[in-house]
Amino acid sequence: MNIRVEYVDKEIIGDDLQGIYDPDQLLIQIKEGMNADNTRLVLWHELCHVIESLAALSISESGICIFSTGFIQIMTDNRELARWSFGDG
């Protein structure tokens, strides 16, 4: 499965959102113009929604926030684990 990621103008997803996942199109849209750390966090937040959708789970928005923030923190604090998991490229 290929999940597409698009960086879009805020008018496309709304002022109150930084990202959104469309399970019908397998598409994540992220508001462009954010700094790298925030963009990374929003991407992983939306990826958690992908997993939630694929596994037919029902996770609260605060639960999604906890998982995505925790994942980013673990990978940031453990760069060797991140490199081992995802490679150098």
C-alpha cells in the first residue's frame, strides 16, 4: 500500500488543522510552511490515523497525539535506533 503525502495550502485543509488523512484516497495532506519538527510530528500523527483506520481501531484524538508524540520522542532520543529502523537514506 502506498500512502501519498501532499503539502498543501491552509485553505485546503482549514485553518484549524495542520494535517488530515483521507482513508478513501490513501492520502495525507499536511499544511505547508511549518517548521521541520512540527511537520514531522504532524506526519507521524496522521500515520497513526492510517494505522487506526487499517486496523479498524477507535483511538481518541488525545490517544493519537500521545502515540505520535511518543514515537517522535523515542526516535529523536535514540538516533541509532532510528537509523537502524529506517536506514541512512
